Amino acid sequence: MVSAFPTSLEPSMRSSDDAEVIVVGGGPAGASVAAFLAREGVHVCLLDRARFPRDKPCAEYLSPEASRVLAELGVLGQVEGAGAAQLDGMIVRAPSGRTFHGAFATARGFRGFRERGLALRRVHLDSLVLGAARAHGACVVEGARVSALVHAQGRVSGVVSEADGRRVVRRAALVIGADGLRSIVARRLGLAAHAVWPRRVAFVAHYRGVAGMGRAGEMHVHADGYVGLADVGHGETNVAIVVPARIAREAKGDAAGFFDAWLARRTHLTARFAHAERVSDVRATGPFASRARRAWAPGAALVGDAADFFDPFTGEGIYAALRGGELLAPFALEALRGDARAQARALAAYDDARRREFAGKWRVERIIGAAVGVPLLMNHAARVLGREQHLADLLVGIAGDVVPANALFTPRVLAHFLRP
């Protein structure tokens, strides 16, 4: 495909490092959009500062609808073949000790692409999705750190990257920032914005031999944070502790010590970890709660965590990244075919579509985020959801992208939560 949108260089001056689209970041969002564009014949160059396979702190849960995007990319079979665990739903424990269990398959009669979610360590998942981008024809450059954006004629026209001691100016008709929570692209565009609330930090590790792990993810909420447990295949359990940033400061550079002490105080979990062995380092990430003021600028677009990330409780991150890449691709194609005004219209339309796509989930995430931070609210929600199984299935179905988010915001459903 040849872009109708001019880059800042004349054809005779372009180098082999240039492309029609440069994607910064090789995680699920970047690999997804790169794959969808490359299979349409676009010359895509994807850059990531890491070398794969690489691990990353994450809850590592994929909602049932994430499997649809993986299937579109042609890697669902590979992900399942890599040993991904299959999850039927979620169990949530409130600070009071009351629990509720919601299932994906029975959620209000809705049917998703799959009835189960998946969970697989990012060290495996990211390499497979990145492999899809390569298989569709994208150029992938690992170990390339992007340090700056190139501008020409009032728009982004490329990036400056460094790899193996070589500094390269790469030019493109469109630059896509898929480089995560601390996106260099969003910051250089002046679009990054971090919310005051809720400022939470996650500490993530993997264990072998955690007792009592079943086919549901678990969330244990406490007054000083929450911990998520999920089977991620290969006999391993992802353990993610998420606490307010003010509490996370107690780690003082000793993430493992903080992790062990926090977990040891959860007496209802102590016996389950009595014979468990930690098989990975404790990695920290956050603070969370960030959203770009908008997801585009002239010559550039943002996707995945670079565009927004609220809180890991609902496990929305990987699906939102994969779906975000799929959503962006047709608008990026449209942007490549037009002049400057047409490109701006296409990218603005992408931002509007992204907001429509995720607005309902954002509302649900914020309601859950508020409840998780206030024990009284969380205890009340657990009482309601514990006695009303259809509501538990509804909420878990929404979190799993099986049920439309607006199903929560009906008078009949909301009335249940107003009862004592």
C-alpha cells in the first residue's frame, strides 16, 4: 500500500528505516494494531525497547471476548496450546469475609465468543501476539528505545530511536503510541494526564503450589488494598497485590519484603501458601489511573494503556489493548489514504469510536474502584451479590466483556443495590 499522505521527506530521500506506520510498543495493543494493518498491506515498523520473550507485571487475565481478537489475529490456538489456563468466572471476597461467585457462561443469557476466559503469563502471550504481527508482514525491531518524536509541517512525522548504539531517525505518515502506562509518545505529545484518584500500585509475582486454586479467578479485598489470584497455566498462580500509593511507599525499595509481609497478614490465605514456592521476582507497576486528554494528535494516535488505564481490578487491560488495536486499524487505514484534513478527521473519528466502545466499561470500572476503596460499600455489594446470583453473574459477565455494560444501569438492577 502507498500512503497518499506525504511524509516530511521526498521519496528520493527516504531510507529503509522509514515506514508508512511506526508503532511504538510491542505489547498486545501495539502488536494487535501492527498485525491488522500489515495484513492490509501497510508497511508497518514496530519498535519496542525490550527483547522478547520478556516478562511484565500484569494480572495476566484475558476476558472471554479477548479470545475473539486472538482468533482474528490467528493465534488463539497457539495461546491455548501454550498452556493457558481457562477460567469460568470470578470469586470476590469482601473485607467482611463475605464472598460471591459469578460465572461467565450464565451471565443473563448473553453468549460471548467463548464461555471461559484465559490466563497466561505475559512472557508467553506477548511473544505469540508479536509473532502474529511478524507473520502478517510487520517489521519488528526489538531493543529499540524511542526517545523523541520528529515533527514537520505541524504534525508528527516520525520518531528518534536508539538500538545497539545506533541512533536512527525513522519517518512515517502515522506514529502510533502503544507504549503503555508511561507512554513516551503521549508525553511528547503533551497528552498524558494522571488522575488524582485512585492512585494504586501493584506488586506481582508467580507461585507454584498455591492450594485450592480452581477454575475461577479470585479477588480478596481488604481495607488496605486487594490481592488477586489466578491460575496462569503450567501449575503457576499469578498473585497480584494492589495497594494505595501511600501504602506502597512502605516498600522502600524492597518489593519482595513488602509483598511477603502484606500477604502474611491475610490470615484466611496463610494455609493456602504454606507449601507454595515463589518462582518469579516481585515486580511493581503503577501508580495507575491515567487517561490521555485525547487519543490522537496530527500524525499520531494512542492505543491501549497509552490512551487510558484505570485500575487492574476488573482485569480489563489485555482485552482493551487487543480490541483497541483492532478498533484503531481501519481508522488508521483511512488516515493513510487522505490529506492532512482527512487524516485529522479519521483520527478524531477513532477517538470518538474508542469512547463509545469503552464508555460503559469505564463507568463500571469507576463504580467498582470506588467500592473497592471503601470497605462499607464493598461489604454491602458483597451482601447483595451473594444473595442475588443473577446479579453476580451479570457483573462478572460485564467484567468479562460478555454482557454489555449498560445492562447494569437499569432501574431494576440498581434497585437491588439500594436495598439494605
